[in-house]
Amino acid sequence: MPIGSPVLASLEMDLRRIAAGTHHDPHAILGPHLRGRQLHVLLFMPDARDVRLESHLSATRLPDSDFFHWEGARNALPPRYRVSWTDARGISREQVDPYCFPS
């Protein structure tokens, strides 16, 4: 899974372990994380074709993976943001990201 961003590239082994279901603390990787002035949201969505946050902010699929990433201003999302996606069968779904809650 080649990853372009240096921040995301540093997480490559963590992402492999999350995808394999063997990561000891996925909460440390998935969900919202502040890096500098930017908010980064990382989502693991194995059945998704496309992913949006709060219905209008598109997340980008990491190449050759089931992970999606969004980056933006720290105040662009509410603390308990919703994730919507279209699954592989074309069905639209929506839920609050479980990783936006404290562990």
C-alpha cells in the first residue's frame, strides 16, 4: 500500500495491522487527529466506494487500500461528525464515526 503523504507513510505498518485486525490500539490511528493546524481524519471502510464527512467533505481513498483520509481546518467538523458512504452494492449508508469519541 504505497502512501504519498509523509505523515500517512509513517503509519503504513499500523494500517496493515488494522486491516489485518491485529492492531493493539486502532483508536490511536483512526478517527480525528490534530497535526499542526490541520485536522486529519483516517477511516477504515472495507466495503465503501466513496466516503464523505458531514455529507459534503469528500475523503480520499489511500491507494490500493480500504482506508480513506480527509484533511482540513480544525473547525471544519463538529466533534461528533457523521460519515456517509456508498457501499459496493450502491447502497448509501451513514453513521457517527465511532473513532470520534474518546477511547
